[in-house]
Amino acid sequence: MLRESLALGMTLFDNAEMYAEGGAEKIVGHAIRDRLDEVYLVSKVYPHDGHHARPSA
């Protein structure tokens, strides 16, 4: 269905780490992998993953 959407002109994919616990990211990634130059991908992360950890000194 995602490839059909691409064929019909869909260019924006909204995704998130929390959709199907990352499973949706894999599905979308597979569908758009050959057309990355044609699409926009919006992805969100869990709040606890949205920071840079600093190494311990």
C-alpha cells in the first residue's frame, strides 16, 4: 500500500519510533528505500531517546 501511495504521488511520510514499537519505521523504510530523493520523512522519537548522552568523565 505504501508503494502504491508513492506511485500515486505521495511524498510525505509521517512516522514515529512509538508506532508499532519501531515496526512501522522498518515498513516505511523498506517502502521508500529506492526513492529517498523523492520523499520527505518526518519521524519522531520517544522523549527519553531525544537527548544526547554525555560520556562519563
